[in-house]
Amino acid sequence: MIPFAPEGTPFVLVPAVAGVLAWVCGYQPLAIVLWLIALACISFFRDPKRASNAPPEAVIAPADGKVLSVGTAPESMVALGCGRQISIFMSPANVHVNRAPVSGTVREARHVDGRNFPAFRDKASELNEHSFVLVDSPWGPVAYKQIAGALARRVVCDLAPGETIARGQRVGLIKFSSRVDLFLPTGAMVKVRPGERTRAGETVIAHFPALEAP
């Protein structure tokens, strides 16, 4: 049985029940379409178990998807001590569950209202609706944004300020698709390039140099 994220339950039940009603009322083709939508939602909201044996100083990908960009963070993030930015685009085919990139204590977790530009556009990071999480890790501040896009308009963040999190734990999801921006201290050594694929909770995307093995 496919591990399933409970946040997707309404998206499965509504077309599934509507399909039953359509079938009973004699609209079999419509019922089949609705059931296919329900099956697609089951796939969209799958929640597979993930684990990593990477060393403690490794930063793990917070999202499944494709690396859009690696570069310098905006000034607002640099002021927080997070000078590097890695952006990961999530397509509808990706797992939508997000995972903690590092262990630490949540300093800040908040929802920010905004627009719904396509997630692959640069301005989506600053202007789109998103959740913002700032974590105090043993290696310094680490932050990430779960960013809603043109299709994904619902972001779920399971964290609260003061909470202690473990690297790789489930921290929320973005419904259907969108983007996660990860912000790291300037000294972090990024291990991925634009175009590479990541798996949340498994792919090592950076190391902290002070603790990196020789």
C-alpha cells in the first residue's frame, strides 16, 4: 500500500465519492474520469519513508525535484546569516512532502501571504505566498521557504517556534507542486548543480566545511 499524506484525504475523497454518484446516476464516463482524478491525487500525496546515513555536518534536500539555481541569497537572508541559496522546483510528479534539511531548534516559523506567480520565476521567492522557517543549527542559521506557485496554492508547515527538529523529519508539504528555497551560511559547501535531481530526506546538497571529513 502506498504511504499516504493525510493532508491529501479531501482531494481523494471528493472525486472518489463524486464518481460513485455519477456511476449510480448513469454517467459512467464521468465516473471513470473522477476516479482517475482520485487515483492521481493518491499519487500526488504519497509519503514514502526516507532516511540518510550522511554524516551530521551534511545538509539534506528539503524537497524532491530539480535544482533550479545555486547562488547568493537576497540581502534580507544575508542579514540573517544565510548567504547561500539553493532553489528546488517540485513538479506535480514529485513527492510533495518536505523534510528538515538540518537538525536544530526552530527560531521562527510563519506564513506570508503573497501572489501566485509560476514557481520557476525568480520573483516567486520574494512575492509568492509562502511559509518561512528559520532554524538554529549547530553550524549556524539555516532557513527555508515553502513557496506556492501558479498551481500549488496551499502550503502546509508543521513547525512552531521553539520546536526541536531532527534532520530528515517530515516538516510539511506543498499541495500539488511548487518550489522550496533553502538558505545556508555563506561558508556552506554546496554539492549540487542546477538541473540535478534531489530526493527529500536523502540527497546531500551541502556540507558545513568546519566539520567536513578530509
